[in-house]
Amino acid sequence: MDVPTVENGIPALGLGTYKNTGEQATESVRTALEMGYRHIDTATMYDNEAAVGAGIEASSVPREKVVVATKLWYDELAGDDVVPAAKASLDRLGLDYVDVLYVHWPAGSYEAGETMAALNDLYDGGLVDNIAVSNFTPEQVATAQDHSAAPIVANQVECHPLLQQAELRTYCADEDVAVVAYAPIARGKVFDVPELSDVAAKHDVSEVQVSLAWLRQRDVAAIPKATSEAHVRANWESQDLALDDGDLATIDDLDYDERLIDPGFAPW
């Protein structure tokens, strides 16, 4: 199966690795790549870049076929810190470049002018193929764009049927910025939504697969975490599910605004 893509060619389904470390992370990355995944997401803060890199190396998939994304934490974003922090990430990953480098949060030492200038240095030097942001409001995406000669290709945010981010998704679509959804199944809360359960029963699939299909059909990439082969495969098989217009409308109309990731330094 070919992986569908969203804006800027980012695969619509990837493997998230938050709280997945050590040999388990290595094996889940290897398993996902052998299954067909071509999008692997990690971050400095996850403390697993070495394990993720080992999984990429252990797979039979050529490096150039994989979109590898990592993120710089908010204490690594000062102008003088960005380049050495990114090089340290590359060393841990065992890679010469990453496909996508995110600003993890617009917080801490982040300053749009200095941070974006340093990220552009990485882009110009070939260490980063694409620059991206995470947890940015539309206004913050616009400011980052104003300070970056290189395009901002993605904004990674919490997004799922219980937090649909309609305004942000519209802004990003208008600006050719891909939306990448973390926590795409709301940390399991999708199982508790009757409307999602009804759609799942109709198609003889799980609420997880319904949520991932809804994101894909709304042009949002998803990076669900999965460690076991069974969960990695179940997420992969969500690509076989085509929700009809009624299903999509049912999910679009869910009246939730349930943000699960809301640290004190968040910009909203």
C-alpha cells in the first residue's frame, strides 16, 4: 500500500514515538517501516532519538524513502543554540540530515527572528530538508513565516475528533502548511464517544481507525503512538477505511473542545 500524503508531501500516517524508548522503540520503528510506514516522528525531549535511529537503520527501507522528523525543545531555541542542538540530534539519530525539524513549542528561549534565522542556516547547509513548527497558533505561524526565507512546511498540534482545530486547519490550508496531528486518538478517549462508536460499528472497525480516517480525509497527517505489532498494524489498516459524507459530517458536528495537552507555557 502506498501511503497517501497531505500538504507538502508529508505522509498522512506516521509513527509517533512519545514515551517509547529503548529496544521497544527500536523494534516498533523497524516493524512500522517494514509494514509500509514512511513517516517517523521523534523529539529531543522524548529521549529516544538513538533508539529511533537504530530502528531506521535496522529496517530494510532505504533512508531516502523515510520522512524522519524531530523537534528541538524550548531550551534549545536561542540563536546560538539551535545549530549545535540540531547537530546533537543528528548524532543521536545516526543521520546526516532530517527531513523535518520542528520548533517543539513557541516558549522558553524561542524568539522568532533569532530562532528562524538559525533554522534557515541549517536548511541552507543541508542538515535539514524542511523547517516546521509545533503547537503554534495561526498568528505565531504567520510571524515565523515572516522571519523565514525557507517555507514553514508543517504545524504539529494536538488534533482529533474531540479537538478539531478548525480555525487553525483553515489557516494552515490557506498558507500551504501541513497540519500534523499528535494525540490523534485523544489518548484513548475516542472510545467513549457514542457517535464514533456508531460509525465504527457501521464499518466493522475500531474508533481509533475511524479517528485516523477522519483526520486523513480532512487532509491532516496523524502520528499515533504504537508499540506492539498489532497496534502498529491496526493503525496502518485505517488507510483502508473510507468514511462517507454522512460519517464525516457526524464527526465534524461533534461538540467537543477537549484539549489534553495544556502545559503552563502553552501559547493559547
